[in-house]
Amino acid sequence: MSRAFVFPGQGAQTIGMGKALAEAYPAARAVFEEVDEALGESLSALIWEGEIETLTLTQNAQPALMATSIAALRTLEAEGLGLAHVDFVAGHSLGEYSAYCAAGSLSLADTARLLRIRGAAMQEAVPVGIGAMAALLGLDYEAAASVAAEAANGPDGLEICQAANDNDPAQVVVSGHKGAVERALVIAKARGAKRALLLPVSAPFHCALMEPAAAVMGEALAGVVVNAPSIPVVVNVRAEAVTEADRIRALLVAQVTGAVRWRESVQWLVGAGVTEFWEVGAGKALSGMIRRIEKTAVAQAVGTPEDIAALKG
């Protein structure tokens, strides 16, 4: 049986995530302490005792979700269930940073600082109210991309509207100028989408409007050490495994504006022989997507002491 660890992206955050792990396992607690030190603030206090509105701010949610994922990973390692039993790692959007951290390409401290920079840069790239994202349910990627292309042609000229997240066979997220995204909702429903709804996000991620953030990340990544991963990382923008250190910076910069090719990434992993997926960190969203992409795949969330106890049998 071939196994992959996958790491969740933004939207999985909840107040209290990772707290039970930190209370039960010193290895998990050490992760949150190191992230707090790297950021020069108690992010763990926000995660465990703060307000969800503050945690959901992009610059907080991104390092917080990564910390929770790596805390779960370190717990698995302490229990003898770590990367020695895994063939690939992958992550959804910011989760790809968790994957690189897990594989040793980025240090935990550098990953936390990069995600704080990434979150702030993505938020600042587009003024609030200018952009939007919407989920189109019941359309495949090609149909959603066609909807986005048509929606980009507005009454005031060409706007940006792109297929941003190819999550599973019937869930694609589009991103861009608010007017264009709102047009996409109407067009998608006319073309048979089961549902089409705006998402409660603060910026239009993974589209060309994020170019300023991509430039910021290029500078930030140039200043950190990047090692070859100890285990192949399947990357969002290519939907294939990467093992060379010299490609990682460029791929992470491209990821800011590029589509999250999650459906294709899972299909690549299945094609490489993976039959079991462990979603390491907060939530269960990726497990649901994986089962819709590949009905024979075994996918399970691993984010609590109870999850880990069940795995140990």
C-alpha cells in the first residue's frame, strides 16, 4: 500500500485546532512554541483562545494552519507513524508550504515567517471590495474555465476572471474582479451548475490580480535556505512531483497567481500508486475532495489525539 500525506489550505481554520495535540504530546507543543518564537508573538494563543474573525485574517490563518499541520506530523513521527511510511506529500495552496516543511525543504521558522509574509502580501495586493472568489458546483474544470473566460468580458472591457482552484470533478473556484466573478455566477447557473456562490474570502487568490504578492514572495523566498525535499512533493501549479531544490522557489512564486490543480494532483498520486491519503492537520475538506476524485482511495483526517490513537489501533 502506497501512502501520501496531504496538508489542508485556508478555510480549515477553527479556534482550538491543535490544542489537544499540544496538551497531549510534547512534540506538538514544541511546534507551536517554535512558531510563536519565529513570529515574535503568541500565535498559539490566538489559535486556541482568540476570535475566529482574527484567526481567519489571511496573515494569521496561513501560519496557523501550517503550525497545526506540522504539530500533527511531529506527533505522528513521535508515535512511529511518520514520513518513513509515506511515499509522497502534497498540500492545497498554503498547504504546499506545510508539505515542503514536512519534507525538510524549508525550516519550520522560515515557513512560518514566509506564510506571514504571503498572507499579508495576498491581502494587500487587491483593495477590499475589488476582487472576489466563487465556487461553481456541478461543473468540471473545462466548463468552469469557459464560464470564467466569458465572464471576463464585461461592459467596461476585459476584466480578470480565472479558474483558480480545480478541487474535484464537480467543484471549481473562480477568482478575479468582483464584477466578473458575479457575472460568472449567472453564466454558470445558465450552463447547468447545481450551485454557484460567492465565497467569504478577503481577496481574489490564485489569479493574475495577485501579481504584486507574487513579486513580494519572490523576494522573500530569495532570502531563505531551500533544501531538496527528503520525499517527493506534488506541487499545485504542475500537478506532479518535484524533488529538486532549485525548482522550489520559482514554483512557489508561480503558485501565488497560478491555479491550484488539486484534482490533477490527486490523479497523479493515484497514477503513481497511492491508495491511502492521510489529511494531516485541521479539518476534513481534502479527504472529501479525494474521495470524489478517486472513489477507491482511502482518505482520513489526522488532526486529533483520537485520530492518532485510532491509527495505532
